[in-house]
Amino acid sequence: MYGLGMVRGMGVTFKNLVLPSRQFAVQYPNRKISLFELAKENDTDVVSFAINNPVQAIKALAGFVEVPVRLPQHSRFRGEEFTWYEQRCTGCASCAKFCPLGIIKIVTDTSGKYEQDGGKYDIEVFDIDIGRCMFCGLCVQACPYDALHMGSGFEEGVYRRDDLVIDVERLKAAPKKPSTWYRPQIESQNFDPQSDDMREYLDVGRHERPSQDQQVDRWAKR
Amino acid sequence: MAIKTEPITINMGPQHPSTHGVFRLRVTFDGEVVVDVEPVFGYLHRGTEKLAEERTYVQIVTLTDRLDYTASMSNNLAYVRSVEKLGGIEVPERAQYLRVICAELQRIASHFVSIGFMLQELGAFGTPLMYCFRERERILDLFEMLCGARITLSYMRPGGLIQDAPEDFWPALGILMESMPEYIDDLEGLVTSNEIVLARTRDVGIISPELAVNGSVTGPMLRASGVQWDLRKANPYEVYDRLEFDVPIGYQGDTYDRYLVRVQEMRESVRIIEQCIKQIPGGAIQSEAPFFVRPPVGDVYDAIEAPKGELGFYLVSDGGISPYRCKIRAPSFINLTVLRDMLVGWKLADLVVIFGSTDVVLGEVDR
Ligand code: SF4
Ligand code: SF4
């Protein structure tokens, strides 16, 4: 019968309109909340909340109170704002060599002023131009000392292209929220970059930290 | 009384809402009827093949993501298979199964995009596309679990995969595969028996089997014309010979058949993935392949059945760390060879729909 197909289509539309399992819309970045929810978030009931915060309650009734929403995101999400641990980095520049676009710039000081402490180079410049980065993660895969990790953010909006260059000061100061991509040792700790912070540089390595005896065994008794 | 008319040539594109990207069609009309079509492309040319000559074999994986950007996994797979053949690299069994799962998930996602945009061009503005994108989004969520990215995945490496699937991937995949047939039913309920869709797509833009074969057309477009040719059956790669699936074909080769074949292929992909989940063994997912692959001197061609057709990579090695030549056989590009035969004789409104049904992705056409 002519028109039956359209009726079928309308049936699908209606099913998707009413079934709660088909509702996927997420209000992002902010979600309006009702007075009930607001009171619940403040651990009170509606009446006492309205008496104590009348302005807030009226605003909520009018639909002006919003709470931020974060979309669910897997801990492996490869995001911006690379996480870098200066204590782990040796300045070997493997990451710069493996980057297909060549956008990591590393300058190390080879003057030898740190030779007493084991010959470690001083890293003076570590620029990542994330304006050109494609977040492929090859630099992270290449880093032999687990110093560089993908970040987990994705909201990087700036007005000038130059501001997209992450320099060494910014890397040092940035919150340490490494993504667990290609870092099974972090994933096995059930680390969630959205809520946790990984300050301790010893925890992110894939190797056990050698004990004093082991180091003596390896390096001193030869 | 016959009105005297004159043919008029107009440009469709490069900035046109229905050309899937920056693509220009120089069309000559007589009244409303197409009398000649000349495709002009190259607006999205990024020199992928040339860039590949100065990158290492692993770095090229990131380039292949950007060919057919609705099916990055399949591009990755085609490329790493060529490198493995060139370098004689073995792949562990678990990695092969995971690769098949990824490629089939990507096939479903890519067909969703293609069907959605075909309906968009029919005039079903937005609604079916949003249904398609809603389901595709769940597949992209799975890809995010696997490799942290949603579109530019770079998940595969010569010798296996970069990383094993996390533990929460398997339950999520199971849930999705359980609900996927229902979602495909929803899409079919919206579209398949809709009278407007039938009137606009049946017997429109017919490719005969002879024309399809002579024009080197592959993929769902070829199968819609009634030719049973699928590289997964004809030349089983990875573990496809151990899996049971059918290759849907059409009868007429019209726009409607191309739609139906894609829907049926999505159902078959669900079947394949369910078998893979049952059969997948444990073990390693990466063989001992070095980061700098140095294949011996020689050349190799290897192709897979990508969502759009036969996607092949021809690599020539001079023994160094990057290929001497990398030629990409892109299915979207070669499927356009029959564009003129499909379009001539149809009206302006049909032109957009027929072009949409070829499922062209300009990232792959221009490379
Ligand atoms: S993620 Fe890729 S493009 Fe970005 S800095 Fe690392 S290697 Fe380079
Ligand atoms: S981040 Fe890693 S690869 Fe890059 S210089 Fe530091 S240690 Fe080397």
C-alpha cells in the first residue's frame, strides 16, 4: 500500500523519541540543572535550600543555573598539552627525531657544568609546536625513558599561533595528567587522567627503580 | 512545438554543499538533462605519495590515516600489510584477529557515513544522517579505547598493533554488537521502504556489470551491479578464511542497490566481529619488528577490501629506511572512472544523488 513505508519511518522516529535508551544528547559544556538537583548537590532538601539561598533558588527555577559537563573520555585518549617529566628526560632528542613533522625543538647545554652529577645535559629549549602537531604519538612511542606522555585535554583555544608553542617552562608547570596511551605501566595503576594528577615522576616509568645495591653491582664492581 | 534549447555548462563545486569535499564537476546541461560531465580534481592534493618517500615506514602510517578519513583503520591495515609482505614480517594471531575486528568496525562506520550522506543529498536533510552518526559515534568510542584517537587512528604498526585492547574494550564491543542489528533495523525502517527514496533511487544511475568490470570499479559499487567479487573471499588475508560470511550482491546496479548492498554488508560485518570475539586467542600483539624497518630491495603490491573497494599499496624498497616509491591504488578515485557513464542522461537532481551513492571521499581521490 502506498504510504506504508512512511508510516514505518514515523514509527521509528516515535520509538527513538520515547525510548530512554535512545537518548544520547549531552549538553556540553554546561548543563542546566533544576532546583531539585541543585538542592541535592548542596546536600539539603528543596525547602531549606530555598529558604537559605532564595536568589539561587529563583535562578534555578528560571533555568539560569548551570553546571559544567565533561564528556566521558577513555584514559587512553591522546590529547593536547603533552605531559613531560624533567627529572626523567635526558635530552636524547629521540622524540624530535621520530616526529614525522619535525616540530619538537630541543637544545641541550653541553658545557659540562653538570658533569659532576653524572654527565646529565641541561635542557634549555624544549618547544613543541602543537599548532602543527597531529597527535600521532610517535614521539611518545620513541621516548626511551618515559619522560614524554600524551596529554589528556582537548580544549586548547588561543588567539595567536605563537601561543600554541609549548615551551619548557610551560611543560614544567603544566598539571601532570598523562594519557595512558602506550604506557601500560600507568594503565595498570588504574590512573584516570580526568580526575587524578600524576606528580611523582618515579611512578610513570616502565622500569622498576634500581636499588642502591643493584646500582653498585652494575656500575661499581667491574 | 519544440523549443530550441542550447547546452549550458556550469561548474558544480569546488565549494558546493553536495560534493563531499572540494571536488568540481564541470557539467553540460541541455535543459535539465546532463549531456556531459567532466570531473576536475586535485583541490585536496597533499602529495601523500611523495611525502612517503622521505618518511620511515612507521611514520607513513600516520599519512595513511588521512587518505580516506572515514576509514582510517582500513588504510592502516592495507599499508602495514604491504610493509609486512615487503619485509617478510610475521604477525601474531591475536593481532590478526584484532585487525579484522578493527577493519570490520571501520567498515560499519564508513558505510554509515556513506548512507547518511547519500540520504542527505536526496533531500532527507539531517535526520537519517543523525541516526547514522549516532551509531558511528559508538564505534569511534571503541576506537578511542583502543588507540586514543577517533579519526586519525595510527593504530597499526608493521608487525602487529601498537597496543593491546584494554580490558573494558571487550564488554563494550559485546554490547555494541548486540545492539547493532537493532540500529541497522531502525535505519532500514526509516529508509528502505520509504516511497520517496524508492522513487528517487530505483533504476537511477545504473552501472551494468560489464561497464563496472571494464571500469575497474570495486567494492560495494561493483557488487551492487551483480558481480561477486570481494577480496576477503577471493584472496583471503589475515584470518578471513576462518570466518563465515556472505558477500551481498545487487541485481540492477542502481542507486538503490548500492544502498542495499551497504546495509547488508554492515550486517555481515557484525557477524564477522561476533565470530572474531569467540575465536580470538591470547598472546602477543606485536612481533619483534624494529622501529626502523629495513626491508630488502624489491617491490610489492598488496591490497585489501576497504569499505570503498580495493585499496592497495605498491611499495618499492631500495633497502633503506624509507620506501623508494609508494603508489596508492585508491578505490574512490578509480570508482570515478564510470562517473560519466552513470550521469549522462539523468536530470540535475539525480546527478547529486548518483554522485553521492558512489561514496567518494576526496581525501583518497586527491591523495
Ligand atoms: S604527536 Fe606526532 S606530530 Fe605531535 S609532536 Fe609527537 S610525533 Fe610530532
Ligand atoms: S622526552 Fe624522551 S625522547 Fe625526548 S629528549 Fe627527553 S628522554 Fe629523549
